[in-house]
Amino acid sequence: YIDEGIDLRKAGINLPIMVMNSGMDFMERMVTYDLEPEIYAPAQLDALIQYLFYADEHLRCHIKLDTGMNRLGFTKEEIPDLIEKLKENPNLEVVSIFSHLAGSGESLFDEYTHYQAVYFEDMANTISEGLNIRPMRHILNSSGIARFPQYRYEMVRLGIGLYGFDPSGFVSDLHTVMTLKARISRIKTIAVGSTVGYDRRWKAERESVIATISIGYADGLRRSAGNGKWQVMIHGEPATIIGSVCMDMAMVDATHIEGVREGDEVIIFGPINRADSLAKVYGTIPYEVFTGISSRVKRTYILE
């Protein structure tokens, strides 16, 4: 989004920044912060051309083509008009032409993937020849990079692969790079028959050591991970989440873990209890697990 691009500029990032969800009301800020919008619809193109003409500004952009995802992008029928408008407005510079694969991670859809690539090449060549330019081309996502190297062109878009996951399962030597951690806020020993959490969903069948950890569904640990569905790691040992996950905290059974103390580190997911396993608990994909971690969770970046 454009606000994310602006944040990067304000943080001192000087590299080219492509804004993929640029919308219709972005023009002035795009120019001000030297951002490069994805252009994906005729009305959006018209609005940008009009703004640049009256503002007498120059802007680099990226043209999105719809090759079968049926989401965003210019269709083949819209290409002639696109070329004419870009010819008439040289202050809008096309840096790249791209599209998106619908099923690159599934061998079932390989024929469709090849169709999309051929269709893309035809449309991109038409634009390049019509404008007498040689922009970068890109269509591959993480699964596409792994499975279809013949379509790498001048650029690829590595998404979830950056986190160390290949959705297609084709690459086996990736290493996960993201770990979600919390701390033990409180430890209590409770008697047999005592219950834990909202609606008393967990009852102790023995004297139990309960650790309350500093993460909840407002942080990105969903309620569906509670009631025995997921285990965190404490001192290298698995500890089951018991009862319902709360907004800001969750409770785990730490009875079997020796030396557990308040303040100890808790691993929600990481290289061992991986995010793809948690994604199965949620009934979703690892990407949603990662992007579901809220902004209030502190980020620490380690360069190795």
C-alpha cells in the first residue's frame, strides 16, 4: 500500500518502491515520495494521466496484465487503447510489465500455468513493440520460481519464499527465518478439578502447573489454537495451550517442564514447531499466519 511505501521512504530507503495496491487517489503522494504505482485498470490510468498532465510531473509505473487470474490487470482487448494513451503521455514511464500465476504451486494446473506465460509474453511483446521500449517482465511468485525457471524473464517476485517456505513443496532446503516468541507472565499451581480460562473449558485432572503467556488473539495467536489444538515450546519442551486463547494472553500446561519460571521465553512457532503446522490448525496457509501477526508485536531483525 502507498502508506507502507511512504513509511519506507521516511525510514531512509532510496531503492525503487513498487506500490501494488495503489488505488485511485494516490497520484500526488506517489510523485512526492517517488513511488512507482501498479497500473491495473483503464480508469486508473486515465486518472493518473490527467494528474501528471496538469501537474507537469514525471512518474515511473508498472503495467499489470490479466492473464487468467481474473483479479486485477488489463485484458488483451484493452491493450491497443493502453498503448495509444501511453504513447500520447511520455511523462508516464513504463518500468515493467507483469502478471500473476493462478496455480503455479499445483502440478494439476501446470498446463494453465504454461498458457498464462505464453499469453503474458504475447501481451507484453505487443506493448513493448507498440511503445518501442524494453521494460522488465515478471510473472513468477515463489512457487513459480521453484517450478518454472524458464519464465524468470528479467525479474521475479519472491513472496513467502523470503520466510523460508515453498508452498509447492518443490524446494526442500529452505530454512524458516521467522520465530514468534512470548514470555511467561505468571505461573500458578492449581488443584485437581480446577478450571482454566473463559467458559471453564479446561479442567485439571491432576495438580497442575499453569503458565500464562503474554500473547493472545489481538497479537495474532488465534482462538482456534486453544483448547489443546497447539503446543508452544518452553525450555525445548512442548506445552499445550489449554482453555480458550484470550485477547492478550493464553494459558499452557507446564506441569511436566522442570525449572519453569516467570519471565521464561516461549516459542509460539519457529524452526521446530513450524508455522505451516500452525496453519493446518487454523485451516489456512502459512502466509496468513505470518501476516496475521499484529503491528503491536515487537519486531526484531537479526542479520546473519
